[in-house]
Amino acid sequence: METDPTVALYKFIPWFQENRKVITIVGAAVAVIAIVIGYSNWKSGENEADANMALMAVPSLLVQNSATDSPPAGKLLAVANEYPGTSAGAVAQLLAARSLYLEDKFPEAQSAFNKFITDNPNSPLVPQAKVCVAEALEAQGKTNEAIQEYKTINTLYASMPNIVMPVKLTLGRLSEAEKPAQSVTYYSELASIKDPRDPWVAEATERLRLLFAKHPELNPNREQPQAPGVAAPSVMAPSTSEMQLMAPPANTAPPSPSTNPPPK
């Protein structure tokens, strides 16, 4: 029996809400592991091959029991330090930062992600690493700094939907308390895509609905309140022109009697 996609979506959203903290980084981990495997197929050189083997030998790298399992950061950093300049060394850096994040070592994770960005400025994983820096700031309670990072990412990678869509949603969420009008802007940009199967669009649409319920004055489609003392026009009331046609003609004075005597 086929599953209703709407039901599946609403089962996914609560899970996403509970696991928001690791969604982006887990996705980055899958991507970097795929890159390592791809690199091992075409990269030549003994050093590169040794680095790939060392990375794959790290415990729990490929076999994880849950989304929060992660290989030990120390082992990954050892690979990165032993094989600098290799693709596997760069991947080890990023996975080490992810492990620190999942261990709730947010300042250390922030530093590790920043080091990856500095050491690998041309890596295709730099956008994800920047998002992880912003998430690490948010996890430390540095909300204003995180918002600025997210805004920078939103500008830099405007042509990359897989990056900016979750970033817009996060910016909307972080702005709700103090700047709800900004939240409306971010949510509306996502909701305008009108794809209920996309989790980012679906959540933005629902958050926008709840925000309008809390702040109806921000809803551009709300009904305008009637001015005090002004009765609402009735659809049954005649128009002004109709009232003029219905009005009786003005009284005219009767003719004055003639002064001439009637004929005999």
C-alpha cells in the first residue's frame, strides 16, 4: 500500500524539529565520506592512498548506530595532522569538527570548522562548514553573532538552494522573538515556492501561519478593521443614484387664480 506523502511529511517534521541540531552536520558527513571514496578511485600518489586508508581505519567512521554516533575527534585530527594537504586529511578535519559538535564541545567545534575553511578555501564543502560555524555559535547562545553568520551565508550562496533554504528557515526562527517582521520575510520567501513536499517549505509555511495568528497586524492579507462610528455598508442598501430616483418630486406651487372674471 502506498504511503500518503502528506502523512509522511508530517511524520518527518517533528523528527526534524527534535534533531535539528545535527541535521546539517550529518548531511555534511555523508557528503565528505562520499568524496573520500571518490577521491580514492582517481587520486594517485602513495601519500594520498595512505591518507585514505588511515581515514577509513578510524573506528565508527562508516558504521554508526544512530545519527548522534561519531568517530573520536582525536583520531581524526591525528589523520589530518599526519597527512596535511591531502583530500583525506581535509575530510578528517571536517569530521573531527563534526565529532566535537556532537560531543557538545561547541567552542572547539567552531574553531575546528574555521580551521577547515582556512586550510581548504577552495573546497566544495566550505559552504557547509560555514553553516556549521553559525550553528556552533547558536549552540553557545551567541544568537546575534550566529544571525550575522547566517545572513552572510544567505548572501554568499544565494544560488545554492540546499544551503540557503535551511538558512532562511533558521533566520526566521531566530528573528521571531525580537523582529517578527523579518521572520515574515524569510518564511514568505520559502512559502512562495509552494512545494509542500519540501520539508523547508512545509515548515516555513506552518511557522508563517502561526506567526500571523500571533501578530495579525503583519499579515498583508488580513481584513482591515472598520473605522469607529462608521457603519459597514449593507449589500442590500440602495445606492445614492437609486435613492435619488426613488425620491418624490419636489412640490410645485398651485396656479394662482385668474383675475379675469369667468365668461358669461
